[in-house]
Amino acid sequence: MNTFAIWVSLFTGLTTALGGAISVLFRSISDKAMSVVLGFAAGVMLALSVLGMLPEAVEMHGFFCTAIGFLLGGIAMYAMDVAMGHSKDCDHHHDHAQHCDSYLKTGLMIACGICLHNIPEGMLLGASFETEGTFGLMLALAIALHNIPAGIGIAMPLQLAGVTKPKIILLTAGVGLTTLLGTVLGLFFAGISAVFVAWMIGIAAGAILYIVVDELLPEAREKSNHWANVGIAVGVLLFLFLETV
């Protein structure tokens, strides 16, 4: 097995923990800043799903295969949402409102969505190293750059929920390691079915879009609607920039 690809994938995945570490450096955050950060995470994930993953899946194996996966991803996240229960609303007048359960639920659902996204992405990375090493390195760099804001998006709600810094960094690192899992699968099945990968990408896109619409955007707009829009715009533009460099 290509050990160089394994090490590159490991480094690429762990940049998610770098995003988590950046997030936990901030000890306190105002409502406006919180709204911008959550809006930023929503913008990155929205662009990732709609502008990155869905067109890629359609190009790989057409609209219908992608659409089925997309719907399955949304349904899976809805089922998880129901299973976790509706979190109680924060009491904004309480001294410890930042510890409310809704932020914990949001952070965990984002982590699940990113895991679903990382596995097919890692598969593509592993397969690319088996066919063209230079392309594999460029793809790894692009994934690493995307993982940093993804780590921030996971860590910020968890930090607001009162999760300890070591646990946040460990969780974001664990999420990043799903890229390595995907890479191992991609190296093992270098000629992996395009239908399977397209399905996986579609499922991940549906899951991520559900999280953005149902969790991130309401949380961001609850704090400050206008500042949430600023965060969303910055997140989308950052994704587009990373896609072109």
C-alpha cells in the first residue's frame, strides 16, 4: 500500500483539529461575533454542498444517482435529529446560557455531517495517488485548506456548549481521521465504482445541507440576523477562493 499517500492523508485529516484549536483560543465571544462565526460555518458548508459536492457527484454519475443520495442524506440527518430529541432553547438571561444543549446537538450533528463528507473525499484522494501522484498532492492541499474552517464549524458550537478544550480538539481530530479511512479504502479499491462514490458524495451533501438549514442558520440568525449574513457571505467567498487557488 502507498505509505506516502497514507501519511499525506493523515496530515490532511488532522488539519480539522487545527481548525478546532483555532476556535478554542477564543475564551469568550459576543452575540455578534458568535453570529458571524456560525454564519461563516454555514456559508462554508452550504458552498461545499451546493457548489462543490453536488456538481462533482452529478459529473461522476448523473443527476438521478446524485438526487437519490442527496435525499437519503437529508433523511438520515432528520432521523438523527429526531433520535437526539429537540434541544431546549437557551435562556439568554441566564449566566450560563452558553452551556445549553442546543449548541452541543449542533456541534455533534456538524461532526457527523463532516464525517460523511470526509469518507468519499478520502476515497477520491487515495484513488488519485494510485493513478497520478501530483494530482493527489494538489487534491490533498485543497482538502487540508477546506478542513480548517470545517474544524472551526464543529468546535465553535461545542465550545459554546461548555465542552472542554481537550475534548474539542480530540473530537475534531477524530473527525479528520475519517479522511484517512476513506483514503485507505480508495487505495485498496483503486478502481472503486463511480456509482458508489457518487452516492456517498450525494448522501454527504444532503446531510450537510440539512445541518446548515436546520441547525446552523437558525442559531446564527437568532443572535444577529445581519451579522449572520456577513458570516455566510464570507464563508461562501472563502470556499470559492479555495476552489480557485
